[in-house]
Amino acid sequence: MRIKVIMPITSDVFDEEIRREFRSYAGPGVELDVQHLDYGPASIESEYDEALAVPDILNKVQNYKRQSPCTHPGVYGNDGDGEKSS
């Protein structure tokens, strides 16, 4: 199985930390890929930043859906579906 985690910021500063965290839960044989945005906010500080992240998150999910059945946006506010998550 392949899992892609999309971080909602343009910086790669958290990629390795997130990779380690997800790896601790992934079973044997799971291929894990952590990506950050190509365009959008450098950090999430407000709902405005969340909204700026949505277009590239959705673009990446659409592209990755062709390659991997499981794509997880690393978003803990608004992931673009109109509902808040925790």
C-alpha cells in the first residue's frame, strides 16, 4: 500500500518529522511519501492561510489519486471540504 501525506505549507521543515510519525503507525510494506505544497502559505496561522492552501492540496490529491488509493492531507483545520476538522 502507498500513503501520501500532503502538508498544507510550502516549507519542507516538517516533512521528516511527519514521515517519522506516520511511519510509527504504518505496517510492514507500507510505502510512505510526505509532500509539501508547491504554492500556498508558508505556515498556517489563520483561516485565510487555510484557504490559500486548498487549491494546491486539491490539485495534489487529484494527481495522487491516480497513483495511490490513500491520500491524507495533513490538515487539522479546514481541508477544503467546508467543514472544520480536529
